[in-house]
Amino acid sequence: MSKRYIVEMHDIIKRFGSVVALRGVDFYVQENEVVGLVGDNGAGKSTLVKILFGIYAPDEGEIIIKGKKFRKLNPKLAYELGIILVHQERILCGNHPIWRNVFMGRELTNKLGFLKINEMKKITYECLSQLGLTRMQVETPVKYLSGGYMQGVQISRALTFEADLVVLDEPTIALSLVETQRVLEYVNKLRNKGKSSIFVSHNIYHVYPVADRFVILDRGRVVAEFYKKDLTPEDLAEIMISIARTGSVPEKYQKLNLKLTYGKGSFS
Amino acid sequence: MIESYKDAGAARLIKILSEYKLQIIITAIFLSLWLVFYIINPPALSNVFTYYSIASVAPFTVLPALSLTLIIIAGEIDLSFSSIMALGALITALTWQALGEASPLGVILGLLAGLGAGLLNGVLVCKLGIPSLIATIGTMFLWRGVVLVITQGFSIPLGMYRGSAIFNILVGRVYGVPVHLLWTIGLAIVFWLILNKHKFGAYIYYVGDNRTGAQMVGINIHRVLISLYAVHGVIAAFAGIIDTLEMATFWPTLGDIYMLKSVAAVVVGGTPVTGGVGTIYGTFIGGLILEFIEMGVLTSGVTGFWIQLVHGIVIIIALAAQGILRRIELAKVRLLRILTEESEEK
């Protein structure tokens, strides 16, 4: 495991008023790795990736991206550092063509700021082809696309910008089975291209096929981390249920748990 | 050679037609109105002076409507521009009065006043989070009040400066064509370029279409909106100045009639107040339509009281057409979503 770290987050604490969403989270992503960030609703998954993408500022803790230390980020900075967020429909502008959405916020322009429209269309076409999305013209407004296709468009942003880390926040929510399959294929393609991703989901059956490592969040803490090679989907399900019920990992899996520091917190 | 990401021939034509359907509809409305008025009064509509007269008044409605279009696309509104028109023109008129000559300085100060008023709108909306409708109603009263208090309701005659260089540059005539129409067309082209070919235009659309998304990709929404309000302030002041110069008199009520007319021009031009979509071309033709109706109603030989009635009818027709188009659009969205979903099953 001498891989380079893309992202390290140390002791992240985030409070919303009197509610503590994250209670000292340590989290890292290595090069060319797919991390499945799982946990029940309200565990803090979304908050964690939003901090990573600079939408929220952490109250305490530090973020190290490619060796550079940050107190907090902002979306623009995160982009410049090669982090792309894929969100269920939320980032796309429905009335605008696919190519504009792919380049949204990162338009190719000349020195005066005028758009290089043909170049952007060409690159968009090439990236969509890599994902097998050639059915719709690049001029098609995004609102005409199905949910899976939209995710494909968002993921092609990651390919276009040579992002190192793609954060997929619940990318399969509200998608049909076929489309979910599609999205999982996209994630595999990202890994084949040497990129890393964080796959956030509460559905372990969506995460399991693509992730290399699972990070399980519960009530604002990382309670467990496992390599996929150590577990079957059934094991993972059992662990998840146990955490939801008792807040702890079953004894027989503890020796596989990479998060050995767990247990000295306030849980008894 | 046909590049693979483009499609050829007939399919491309159909796509262009569907992409520009709003522009085509608005142009058709304009032409049919012309036809109606022509049938009612052929001699008036054949006379070139009719068109000169439209050309000399249309810019006052169209100019502020152009920058207003950008604000509405970004999902906000500005109602204070009618008062900013008066403010800018007043500053120009007062400067000229003080200097005793038609100095470009007066115009520059007038435009700067517009810039300041626009920035104030932007700050109220963005930094204080006041809904733009309310904020700009406030500044509308504010600047109108400032103008009325300063002038005490009196007009300022500027006829003596006619013929000066600045007059000719702003509202002169070139072969009978009003120069301020050329300014309007020029600015319309600039706005069109910015909106469709420039990064800033793309940001305007994103801010109106999906503000959360725009923020997430790192677009500075406040900067976009404040710049838009500032530009709108300058353009409103400019429209006020050319209006004043064209009339050769500053009236404290200047701009009042243009407020709703400019908003109507944007709406008739196919830009919905919900934001995210809209065109400069539509607004330009929309403004012309409203001016055209005024002229057409008068040349038809009925009283001027009909103007508002016809305006109302055209605005409602335009809105109804947009409503129907939107429904067709929704049906299309549903259909295509199902189609793209199936296509992935292979």
C-alpha cells in the first residue's frame, strides 16, 4: 500500500448549531481507488463530501489534498485541485445543451472570454462516446435526458477535466435497475482510467460491486473500514445492520476492521 | 465532410427550427401585426416617415429592455430602471446647466449615476438578501423622489444645446435614421454576443436556471447579479439621457411610461419571468411590436385609448403562446426521458 494519497481528512468536526454532524472524522482516498462511503441516513456522509467539495467549512480539523494542507475549501478551489462532484440532477441546468453542462463553470474560452463552442462540442462528443452515450446529440437540452443519462453527462465532466477524484453523492438514488447498472459501469470506467472516486450511498448492493474499500459512517463517526476482498455482500449487510442496531461491529469482523481506534469514543 | 457530432441536412434544419421556434413565432406575430395595420391603412404604412418615427421612439423602450432581459434570465427583476433613467438624465441636464455647455462630462456623470444606482440594487438584492421585486420597488421610489425633490417638479429645457457634437453623437440623424436607433442595435448585438458567445452569458443562464448547481461548480452568483444590476443601471441612465436629448427637455416624470412597457417587451419577446431562458432577439422584436401597436392604432384612425387595450391583448396572446409551448415541451421531456431510458437497455 505505497499508493499516493489524493485526499486525507483529519479529525473533521462539523456542527450545525447544537447538532454535531461530524465528530472527528478521519478519512482518506488513495490513488486509483474507489471508496464506498456508506451509512444510514443522517450518518454524515453528505456533510463529509460537502466539506471535501468546499460547500461547508469544517469547524475543526484539516484537509490535505495531494500533500497540500487546507483549513477549508471552496467549490472553485476543489475543482482546481481536480475534485468533481456528481450529484443527482442537482448540478445540471435543464434548459441548456449537454455540451454546456459538461463545461459548466469551466468553459473553454479565448483570451477575451468568448466561448470556443465547436471545440467544447467536439470534446463533449468524445467524452460521451467513451461512456457509450452517443444516442443524444450534444446540443440536446439536458432536461430531455433520463436520470442515468444525466449521471453519465456529469461523469463525463470528470473525464473532460482530467479530475483525479470524482465524488458521487447518492448517484443511483431514484434510478431504474438498468440505469443503476449503467452508473456502476461508469464508475468502473473511471477506475480503469486511473481515477479515484468516492461512492456515497446507503444502498450497499450498489456500492459493493464497484468499491475497493468501504468506510462506514454512523452518527458522525467512522465506525469501521473494510477492504472489499475481506467481505462478501452478506457480511457487509450484517455489519451494517449490527451498526444500525447496536452502534458496533460484530466481534467476528473486528479483526478485519481497518479502523482499530474505534471503541475509545463515547459509545459504550 | 460531416463531422460525426453534427448531423446533416434536413435533421439539422428541423433542429434549428425547433431551437429558434420562439424567435420565429415572435417574428411571425410582428409581421402579422404589420399586415393587419397595412390592410387598415395602406398609405400610412407605405410612408417611410412612419418608420422613421417608430425608429426615433422605439429605442427608449428597447434599450432598458435589453439589459432587463439579462436580469430576468438570471431569475431576478428590476423595476427601478424607470427612475434611474430620470436620475441619469437629471445629472446630465444639471451638469450642462452648471457648465453652460453640452459637455460629454455631463453624459459621463449621468452614466456613473446609473452605475451607482445599479450597484445599490445589486447590493440590496445580493448582500442584504432582499427579494429583487421589493428591493427595486424601494429604489424606484427612492430615485424618483430624489429627482422630484431636486427639480421641485420643474422641467429643464435643453433645446439650446441642439446641434452640439454630443447631441449629434447620441440622437442625431444619419440619412434620416436616428443615431440612437443605431446605438440600440449596436448594444443589442453586444448583449447578444455576451449572452450566447461569452462565458459571462453562460453564467447568467446558469444562475437563472439552477442557482445551487451554479454555486456548486464555483460560479460567483453575487458577482454575476451585481454586475448585471450595474450594467442595467448604466443602460437605463443611457436610455434616459437619449430620451431627454431627443425631447430636448428634461421631464421629472421621465421613464415612468417605459417601466411596464420594457418589462412587457421582455415578456412578449418570449423570456419567461421564471428565469434560465430568454433571448435578446425576442426582446428587441417584442419592444418593436409594442411601439408598432401604438403607431398602428393611431394610423388606424381610432383614439389613443385603444393602445392599452391592444397592448393587453398582444401581451396575453404572447403569454398564452408561451404557456402552450411550455406544455408541449413538458410532454416532449417526458417522452424523450422514456426513450433515452429504454435506449440504455440495448
